[in-house]
Amino acid sequence: MHFSTIRCLLFNSNSVRQLSDVHFFGVILSYEHRPSLEAFYVKKALDLTRRADTTVQVVQVFRPFEKDGQKMLGNSEVTLRPGMSGGEMDAALERAWFAAQFVSNPWYPLPAGVQEPFRADAGGFAGRPLAGSLKTMTEALFAADTSDEVFLNSAEVFMRRNSTRILTSAGADVGWEQTDVWGEYVCQCPGPVDVETYHQFSYRAPETEALTAAAAHALDMTKARAQAKTAPRTGTYTLVLEREQMRELLGYYVDRSGSAMIYQKYSPFRLGDAVQGEAVSGDRLTMSLKSTEPYTDFGAPMADRPLLDRGVLKTIHGGARFGHYLGVEPTGHYRAVTVSTGDAPMEALTAGPCLHAVSFSDFQMDAFSGHFGGELRLGFLHENGTVTPVTGGSVNGSILDVQGTMTFSRERYRSADYDGPLAVRIEGVQVAGA
């Protein structure tokens, strides 16, 4: 294997400098500059603000070698701190080069990227100071707090403008800017039982109406949680899941269609498979992978891609290594999904006997087994024409058992990484309760 000599351009917050020549087969350099603003509130009063300005420089080095007559490609990663001298950087890179020989991956080519001008932020926060954007989102959060009966007792809001540049020895030179907002808040209802509930949010645009609506819903559910006294009875239920649980549940299909899981035989998914099962009496899933960054981590353009079309797998996604092993295009890594809604209104999903699970202590989906579940913090039990708030107990099920009966709402729910049905109704889920 021929060794090429490349020159790494490494950046810090003050200047661009060149290191001495380093002999590597390949290098991927990722540089990120992250100015951010943070605000902390006690009730509606601003308690503390904090600014941060960080720079992260990560270099991946790749080293080819042979092992037992087979071509291999090892890799290692090193983080370079701003302020390091040229000698310190060279030494860190040489250590990474040495470490790469102990990673025995079958050989694969490094994808060629593109060279394009830097992309300025084109999102809803573009051109706006972080302080002004943070104020807008904070006002949207507290707009829902209008009662002394249930209120926000604390909140934290974070704004970050991330500038990224990727350089590779395969020819990529790309960069872009993106602004994100995220945060967390605690709702409190003092009576009849003093209850606090924890909530999070995350957006890539000034979704003020969505944030106000989410906070209002959280306050309403906290009030309902204060009324809940008992757990549902142990048994088998028709279950309705909503909001944050939707991204977790449907993440099963995203994870199982990843090239790493398929190559390592953790997933049996293949292109063209009916991965939702053959017998579907509910809604057939149509999902898309949403690109939240314009480029992959190796500097190639990233695009939205169809994942499922009425339950049939259309895309295997992932990075360069496992894509090469499977003989599929390396797409980059996706975090966000868009899901088609169903035809049923929310009222229809909760009609008839069911357990409408609103919040959990920690709802989880195991992509390896298909098992999902969590400890119920708040639910509404619909039976005999009444609706009763319940708390406690746990939900346990397998998506392999219920995926054919899933019925999705026509109402939508949107967050930073999910845009799809507000809720889903599934049959035959086990609940351990009273």
C-alpha cells in the first residue's frame, strides 16, 4: 500500500497554522467552533447567564497494514486542544498513527468528499444574535405559565451556533454553520399532592408556537399527575403512546436498517424486505431519514432519503466502512426522521378501553431485541366510559408482536429529531401494575 504525504491544516480560535508533514494513508480533520449562551431561571426570574466559546479539533488517522495475508485498515482518533504547540500536535498525531496499527478492520476505501464554499446558517436563527434568539425562545416557554395552580418552578435554556469545517486527505473541504436551541424545565403542582415533572425540548428553528404548546401540555399533565393515585391493574392492554415515546419506538427501524447492525448480523434487514411484517392490519409505515447537516463526517453531501415505503425497506444507511463491506453507498449517519401520519384522529385512538400512556420515567426501545418499555409516570385509563389518571407500574412489550397493529394519529408532533404522528395505538401490551 502506497503511503501518501499530506499536510494537515489545523485551526484554533486565533489563526490557521500548518503542521510539519505527517506520513499517513488518510486523515479526516473536523474543526468545530461553538459559541453558546445559557440562561437559568427560578420560576420566571433569571437567576444566572453564562457564555461559552469552545473550539474542538478532532483528527482521525488511517493506517493500512497486512495481517495473515489480508489487507487491513486501522484508525485512531485524537483531539487537539487550542494552544497546543506544533511539536505537541505532531506528537499527538504520531501517537494516533502508532495506535491505529492495533485496530484490525478489513480494508476499505476512504470516500472522496467535495470542495464547496462555506455554507452560512440558513435556518430560522440565521443573522440573529444568540441573546435575542434565546430571549424569544424563553418567552415562548414561559407564555404557557399563566396559573398559580401549576407552574414552571425552574428552567434552563441553551443556544449554540456551531461552525464546522471538515478537511480530508481524499479531497474534501467543506464547512457550514448551524444554530440550535435546547433546554429543560420542571413543572410543579403543589396539590393535592406536591408533584414535580421534568421535561426537555430541542429545536433547530424558532419553533415558538410548538414550544408554548409543549409547555402548556406539560403543565396540564403535571396537574393530572397530582390527581393520580393508583397504578393500573396488571394485565394486557391496548396501549396509546405519544410525543417523545414515538421517536424512541420508531427508532427501532432506523437502528435496524443501519449498515453496522446489518453487517454484524445483529439485524436481518435487507433492501426490499417487508420489515414491518407481512400481516399488517394497522397502518403501514412510511418513514424518511432527514439530514440535519449538509455533509457527512467524511465531507460528502448529505440528503434526505426514504427509509420505509409502506413497511418496505428502501435504504441501508451508515458510514464508509460498513457501507463498503455491504456493497452499498455510504450515506452518513442520520439522527432525524419524518414519518407519515395516519387517518385516525386522536379521539379515535383513545376511544374504547385502553391505557393512554403520557409519560414514563425512562421509556426505552432495545433495537437488538425489539423490546420496549418503561415505568409509567402518568397515564389515563379509559374503561367503562370513564377516564382515570393512573401512575406507577410498568409497560413491557415487543415491537415484533405489535408492529402489524399500529394505528397512527393524523395529528402531528415535531421536535428536533422527529416529525410525525402525535400518537400510536397498539394492541396486546403487557402492563405490570396493581
